[in-house]
Amino acid sequence: MSEYTAKDFKKGQPRWCPGCGDHFFLASLQKAMAEIGIAPYDTAVISGIGCSSRLPHYMATYGMNTIHGRAAAIATGCKVANPNLTVWQVSGDGDGLAIGGNHFIHANRRNIDMNMILLNNRIYGLTKGQYSPTSPRGFVSKSSPYGTVEDPFRPAELCFGARGHFFARAVATDAPGTIEVMKAAQAHRGASVCEILQNCVIFNEGTHESVYSAEGRKKNAIYLQHGKPMIFGENNEFGLMQEGFGLKVVKIGENGITEKDLLVHDAHCEDNTLQLKLALMEGPDFPVALGVIRDVEAPTYNDAVEAQIEDVKGKKKYHNFQELLMTNDTWEVK
Amino acid sequence: MTKNASVVDLDQVVVRFSGDSGDGMQLAGNIFSTISATVGNDICTFPDYPADIRAPQGSLTGVSGFQVHIGADKVFTPGDKCDVLVAMNPAALKTQYKFCKPTAAIIIDTDCFQEADLKKADFKTLNAIEEMGIKNDVIAAPITQMVKDCLADSGMDNKAILKCRNMFALGLVCWLFNRDLTVAANMLKEKFAKKPGVAESNIKVIQAGYDYGHNTHSSVSHTYTVDTKGVKDKGTFMDINGNKATAYGLIAAAEKAGLKLYLGSYPITPATDVLHELAKHKSLGVTTVQCEDEIAGCASAIGASFAGALACTSTSGPGISLKSEAMNLAVIMELPLVVLDVQRGGPATGLPTKSEQTDLLQCLFGRNGESPIPVITATSPTDCFDSAYMACKMALEHMTPVVLMTDAFIANGSAAWKLPKLEDYPAINPPYVTPEMKETWAPYQRNAEGSRYWAIPGTEGFTHILGGLEKDNKTGDISTNPENHDLMTHLRQEKINKIQVPDVEVMGDADNAELLIVGFGGTFGHLHAAMDEMRAAGKKVALAHFKYINPLPKNTASVLKKYKKVVVAEQNLGQFAGWLRMKVDNFAPYQFNEVKGQPFAVSEMVTAFTEIYNK
Ligand SMILES: Cc1ncc(C[n+]2csc(CCOP(=O)(O)OP(=O)(O)O)c2C)c(N)n1
Ligand code: SF4
Ligand SMILES: [Mg+2]
């Protein structure tokens, strides 16, 4: 049992707009942290700039609300320098994937042991409503009055492309789903990307409409669980099967299809092909995948750095500055 | 041939080794300077790398040079021009002859002055010496052939044999200066400890070069000695370049402060060797992260600093441009951070391998908002150690980013360095929070120096948030209060203004100089040499060389105002002069500005300063 409650992680009064998805996420994160049970003083929450990046201000942990886009790089240094800390990196879709896209992919590639939260509202909230790198093609915003003429990033694709080993998704208003994902992210040793579908009530209301309510999720989402068959629908009447190189939605009981014919989720599978297909599913033809989509063990950068230091310490004969000096060609002047 | 050449005793001599970038001139030069240092000479070296590292073999742009100045007494620069030039091929002769004094002796490898070689260096005739109108003594030796003969039985292949040509030239130079070869042999044995065969071959070739000189006394009328004079500084020494000294300074400071050293960096000439050096020293617990870009280098260092490490980020001018936003984050969060700028020629990609002092204003001001950052400029290769140490101490004790500026010239140049003792260096005491402060502490509470306290994550009772948004003075909560912002702007500035730095020393005719030379950073050696030359000519001249740029030493105004004439000499268009004018009322100096990417030429400065002196 954890000795902490959500209250131990709470601080101050959040200033987000009423109804903003960030409120819901914050509450779930605090509950998850309490359940995880790591002390607030051993926890660092590091964000960039954006509405979502205000989050560390409401946490009773150590934290930094830094500069736009650099949260992943700053969190990297924090974890590598002090591996005992539990590091949570929080970014919006602009912070994490536009200005900070480079750091996002490299943190994944290096596999820094930290939890990378991406609050995806598909908009720049703080700067009052410009399209973001996750806004769909044709999206009309203040900076795209005639619709965008570019395709969005799909965060899972970027994460997988960068050799990410953990990817999960939750809807901000779905407390149990979010808490589960946060706990799984913390349990995963390595970079854990969690895409949180978050609504911006002011500038992009309804962007995640189909899955934002519990009823919507029943119809339009599938909760993936490792080792469990892929079943979804209001009455659990649908399932997912593989067809050729792709996936297809089937109705259980129709055409002789039973639960046994359905795909069983394997989050630990090294090969990410099917996991990516699951992550990219979207309505109306497919349910949106929620939960832990990929969770594969791999060596982490920070562990490797520590191990290498220990290894070299054992091999080299100099262990302080004065000894270092004597490894050089020296001469005496008498 | 003069069989009985006399031995002439010199006070100082400059030797320049040059050849194709694959000819091993840096190694030959290094060994020669170490041999000289070992007998107690002072040394100052300057490697002049080719501008084009992928230049075709034998071409004019692929020439690599290494100049060493050795002195019976103190030497301050690698010397303007050389007394001996080694030119291993026609391209070297053509491009390096301009560094020769009229009296210089030139050593060439005649085997590499054949038709094809001459063509590669754009010679029109078959006699390079005549074509260039060279009247100097030339030792024309068939070096390649002699090396081949010498190693015929070594079992080495032709390519490996040719790699030893540099050692023959070195042997010849050692003969010319009556140098003992034992030191060279020991250095090679150590360098090639894993390949004793290679060491042996190299030693054999050095000896052959030496003997060749001895037996033929070819074309020179004298050999030389440079005997150590003056008071010898006793102790243990090594040869060190500026980048290595910087890395060592960071290591020493981390050890003294009892902190882990973290470097976040992205490779860039001429700063990369600091990353290389630190990456080696894992056994000292040094953590280096080669980041995805300079922004991440700085950002990750800030993360490391927050987490309780001595955090540094190293780069050159273009990288500073990328880091500036993150540097400001360290300003407002008031976290310790050392930012190293090894300056190179700019703007943009500019002259990557060349040296200038053009980043000063960028480092002082190149950020948004009021952004006070201390700036320290190292004055010589060995001073990089002290400057790096002091930059760390300042950053840690005053909870601020500090910019440490060096330049390509001192970063690559080397000098003899007396091994320091860490116990002789001042203690480093960051303002850590103490357990007693738990109840009352607030993140922006300040000590008497105006610094925030350092509460490191993992410490119970001190959880807090820092950030890039303006903070309330004390609580650290986000604040847009106009009075608070004004106060914080002043507090951040005053904290830097209050930092104690040593007074600037006036050297030379401090009491009665007619002309005060003023400089900063890596030009110290050249300015000192210029002053020495003018004083030797009977002029009353002094030098005030600045290492601490922000804040300036307390005695700055009084020093600058004391002398009738002041000339500020710098390798930019007047950035330091402008900074001084901003800080010292009614200061109107003469200026000497040159931005050639090359070290100052002492002779040119003496001419220019003398003109000012006589005005
Ligand atoms: C260097 C820099 N460029 C631009 C900005 C302006 N800016 C602040 S937040 C932001 C985008 C925020 O979008 P996102 O990261 O998606 O966060 P959200 O507000 O949607 O949660 C921008 C463009 C800035 N603060 N700094
Ligand atoms: S603007 Fe949008 S993202 Fe920002 S706080 Fe308001 S609702 Fe949330
Ligand atoms: Mg957003």
C-alpha cells in the first residue's frame, strides 16, 4: 500500500479554462502518483510551455515549467544526472511535436527512463488557436482560415519511427483509463509515451468528440489489454481480426466467428507492426485504441551510462584529479 | 659543406613544421616542443590545421602546420615568424614560406619535390626554390629515400614506412638544436606502447635524421642551443592545450565541489575536443551526453543542474546562438551552469578552424530581456584551466549561468603547464539549503550575496517548482506584478554586479606608461610580447589584460583613466572597447582591430602602437 494520497501531490489552484481536459488529466495523474507511491520529493515533473505545460505548478513535487519545446531535453539531463529521480515530462502537441519534435524523437531513440506525457488537443491553446502538427488536413484555425494544406503527425507513428518501446493512449476525461496508463508508464523502464486525448473547450471543442464521453468510448473505442482478445462495442459485440496486411472489424457470432478467432493483444511483442496498426485506427470504420499499445523492455540510456561508468571505473587506474594528471607525459624541472 | 659548423646560443627560436595533413607534422612538432620543455625551456605552440581536411594529397589547401616557440626565458606567443621551416612537400613550401624570417633555414624533402608533386602545388618550373626566389639556407635532403633505406629490413610495408618521414625531419631539427633524443624515444615508446615495433622504427628514423645532419652538416653554417635562463620554475610539468586544460578545470572543480560533472554537448569545431576529453574520463564519474543539437546540449545541462550536478555545455559561436534561449532559462531559474564558447571565425559557419574574438557581445547580450550573465575569458592555453575552475566556482556559488570564453587559438595552442595541486585552489561552497531552513525556506529567498539557495530534488521538505515565467521574489510563484518584475530584474542584475572578481593587473611601466595597452582573453601573449618589444625599444608602455569581463574588476575605471593614451586591441571590430565605454564614463581609447582569423602579429601591433605612442 502506498503511504500517499492524491492530496500529497496537489498544489495550488489550476488556472485552466473550466472544462479544459487538462483539469481531468491532472486529477488522474495525482491519483496515479499516489497509487504508485513514489515520494513527491523523489519526483520531478518537467514541462515546456503551453496551457498543458502549466501542469507542474499544480504538483507538490519538484518541477520545472521551462521553455517552449525543450522539456524532453531538460528531462533527459535531469534523469541522466540523477537517476534516482522519477521523471515525468509533460508537453502539449505543439511543445512536444512541433518545436520540440527533435527532442521527442531522440528521447525515444535513446530510451531515457521517463514518462513522456503528450497532451494532445490538436491545437495551440496558449497562443489562442493556431493549428498544430496534429491538426488534421484541412483544419480551419486562426492561422489557417482556408484550412491547412499539410498532413498531421500521428504521435504513435513518430514514437515507433524513433524506435519507441512504450506507447499508450488515454482520454483525459476517462479517469480509470488514464490512471491505468500512468501506472503502466511508470512500471515500464524506459521512455514511456502516453498520448492523452485532451479537449480544448475554447479553440478546438469536440476534436475528440467520438471518444470523449463514456458512452462514446463504449461505441467508438477499444481498451487494449495485454493477453486479452480484442473485443469492443456497446455490448462487446465486435472484435478485431487480421486480414491480409491489415485489420478488420468483425461481429462476434456472425459468419461463425467466435472470440477464439480474434486477435489477442501482445503489447510485449518486439515487432511493432500490428501495434502500429492498432495505434493508427480511427473512426468511423475502426475503434480508437486506448490503453497500453506497446510495452517492450529495452536497455535504457541512463542505466547504460551508469553501467559504463562503473565498468570504466573498474578498468582505469585513475580515480581522482591528481591521478588523472599523472596519466600524461610529464617532466621534472629540478 | 662547412664541416665544422659553430654552435650559436640563442635566447629564443621559432620552428615551424609543415607538410601534407597526413604527414604527421603535429606529432613531430609536439615531440620537439616537449623535448625543449623537458630541458627547462619555456614553450608556446600553435597548430595551424588545414582549412580543408579533405583536400587532395599534396594540394595547397591540405597543408598542416605546427609552430613552436621555445625560449631560454618566458615566451608568450608561438612567434610571428619562424627561424626554421620544415616543408615536407612543395605545397607546404609555397604556403608556409610567408612565415619565414629572412634568416630562416628551410628543410625540404627533395624526394617530394618531383615534377608531379610540384604540379599539385601549381609550380610552373622544376625548381621550386628558384621559382619562389628563396635566398635562405636550404637543407635539401632526400628524406623519403633515407627513411626507406633505414627501414628496409623492418618488415613494414611502404605506406607504413612513409608515415615515418616526419620523424626523420624531427631528427634533423633535433640535431640542428643539439637536442637529446632520449625524451623523444620515451614519448614514442609510450605513444606506441601497444605496437613496440612501430615505436622502434620511429626511434630508428629519428636517429637517422639526427645522424644525417651530424654527418653532412648540410648547408648550414651553425647549429644552435637554447639554454634555460632566468629563475627556473621547479616542479612537474606537462604540455597542455587549451581545450584539454578547460576539460581539466571542469573536472577539478567538480571534484572540489563534490559534485558529479555533467556535459551536454553537440560537436562543433573548435570546441569538440572538450567533449572528447571529458568523454574519456568515466572513471572519474564524468557524464557526457552527445545531444541531438546545441539546444538540447544546453537544455539537458539545465536539467542536470536542477538535479544537482555541476552542469556544463560546450560549443562555439554558432552553438551559442542556438543555446541563447535556454541560457536565459538558467538566468531566470537562477541555476548554476557553465557555458563554454570556444570562439571561431564568424558570422554563420564563417571560418570554423580559425580564431577570433567576435562573440563577446553575443555572450554578454545575445539574449532577450535583461539577461545578466557573468563572462570570463581565458587568456592562454594553461589559463583555460584556472578560468574553467573559476567559472564553475562562480556559477555554483552565485547560482547563475557563467559564460567561459576561449578561442580556437588558445584552445589548440599549447604550453608547458606546471601540474596544479587541487588543495591550492579555493574551496567551492554552493548555497545549499540546510535542514533547519525547512519550515521557512522559499525558492527565491536570497542569501547575503543575493543568491537563491539550492534545493536538490530528492531532498525531503524542499519540493518546489522553477520555470521560465517571471517569478515572485521569494515564493517563486508565477507573477505578472509590475513592481515584482521590476524588482526581480534589478535583483538578478545586482546579484551579478556584486560578484567579487580580482583587480586587473597592470604589467610593464605601471607607474609612468605613456601608453596603456588593453586587451582581453586569448590575445594576452601577443599583447605582452608587443609591450615587451616596445619597452625594449625604450618606450614607457603598460598592459592591462582583462580576464573577467562581466562583472568588470573594481579597479577598471581607475586603471583606464590613469594613462594618457590607451589602445584597446582586439580581434573584432571593437566589441570590448564598446563594452568598456559603456561601463567607464568618458573613456575614449584608440583601437586596434584585426579580424583575420589568425593570431595577432606582434610586429604589426608594435608598428601600430608606436604610431599611437608618437602621436
Ligand atoms: C520560442 C517560443 N516560440 C513560441 C512561443 C509561443 N508559444 C507558447 S505555447 C505555444 C504552443 C502551445 O501549444 P501546445 O504545446 O499544443 O500546448 P497547449 O497550449 O495546446 O496545451 C506557442 C506557439 C514560445 N513561448 N516560445
Ligand atoms: S485554451 Fe484550451 S487548452 Fe488552454 S486552458 Fe483553455 S481549454 Fe485548456
Ligand atoms: Mg496543444
